Amino acid sequence: RDLVRTYWAPWMSGDGASPEGWPYMRQRGDLAIIGVSSGVPTGLGMATGHVDKPQLEKLDEYLVRAKGQNLFRVVMIHHPPQLGATTPRKSLTNAIEVQRVLTKAGCEVVLHGHIHEKVDAVLQPALSDIDMGANPVHVYGAGSLSMNGKLGSNPGHFYVFDVDSGADTWQVTIQSYFYDPETRNYKPAENKDQLTLA
């Protein structure tokens, strides 16, 4: 654990002078990149995740602050926050609480891993929150880069996002790349996805 913190700290901390723990926020141009930890100790054979209350409160604070600065908000979390994305053995145990923070405070894109599959989903706000300005949130999960697509496994996969700011909207272009075992290289998907976000 200490080795991870030592060597990965530059990519797991905010813009402050000292590491601030989880979550953290980094600003790069018009982007607010917010890292949330869902990793927790589990029993044998389990791979569940959880985001504790202090993290949820700080996540809400960061999302609201970034919105006030007109930043495009990207939240990174290991476990998928959408219900039904994986089996209970590998799920985020408080996904509903995480979803509520994301949809109420607002977030343009959530990126996750964990299930080693290409995912394109939308978190819908609770009906009780819609009148308070809650919005859907787009969620993307990438496949594992180390999977070669053989023996029935999903091929390696990653996304490239291109974000442009307009007067009142964000224009987002999403290009998927898949591993091709024949050429041993990654190839772009034929079609790109386009999002217009207010």
C-alpha cells in the first residue's frame, strides 16, 4: 500500500502541494478531473467496492465547485456506479448513494473499470430529485488493455475523448479503440459517438 502511494502519487492526488487523499480534484484546462476511491478490503472471493460518507460529501463539494467554474466534470472510479453492471460479488455496495450525488450535483462523464468490458450507460436521477435540477450522467467503462480477445474473452479496449466548449454546451466526441489479435495492434472503431451536453 505504501509503495502504491509513493510511486503513483503524482497520478492519484490533486493540484495542491501535498496529497489530500480521496477524492481529489485536478484541473487541466476546462476539465475538472475528480478521482474517487471505491477500493475496500473484502472477504475471500469478493470484489465489492464502497464509497464512504466523507468521500461522498467531498465529491459533492468538488462537483458543485467545478460547475461554478464552468468546468467539464470527469469523475473516475474503479467500480461501475450503475446498478446491474456486474454481479453482486463485484458490485459497488452503495451505488444508489453514489448515483444520487452524481446526478444531483451534476457530472458530465463518469469513467470506470473493474468489469473489463466496454460500457456506455446513462445514470438516471431519482424521480424525487428531478424537480431539484438533477440530470442524467453519462458513464463509460473501458475493457482491459491486457486482454487479447482470444478464448472467448473481450478484446482490449480504450476510449479517446475530445471535448470542445461552446457558448452554452459541451461537444464531446468519443472514439473507441479495440485490440486486433491478428495485427497485434489497436484499431479505431468505424463510428465515433457524439454528445452535446448543456
